[in-house]
Amino acid sequence: MIRFTIEERHLTDGDGRPITAANAVAFHSFEAATVDDAVRLYVHRDDAQLIGTVLKFPGFQAVATIRKASGVYTLQFTPASQGYVL
């Protein structure tokens, strides 16, 4: 398992208005076997809808855009460690 750090940036509210608050960024920690699994599981856990294509980068990194009831967010997945021993 790989531990991922997810930067969740709130872009718009539920009505589509831009979010300009300084606290519009939150960080989360999540474990998954691959970056694809991390995106899929995180989106499912938040009951969100994936918008567009997930951009994947070398080194288990990805960027995704999601929509949930509270608005639209971008998610940046970055490995926090190369492995996690249970």
C-alpha cells in the first residue's frame, strides 16, 4: 500500500460561484495500492462525480477534478511514502 497526500482545492460553491477564501484548500491522507485506486476510492468515499479525465504523472502522481454537493474541487494526489507497512 502507498500512503497518498491529497490536496483538495475548492474551486466553486454549489451555485457555481468561485471560492476565494484563504481556507479553500484542505489536505488529506489516504492509502491505496495505486494512484488509480486512490482516485477511485477517494471519489467514491466523498460521494463525488469525476469530471473529465484524470491526469497521471510519473511517480504515482495524479490530478483530478470532481463535483460534489458543496461544489467543484481539484484533487492532487502525491505519494507521501514509497510504501506503507501494516
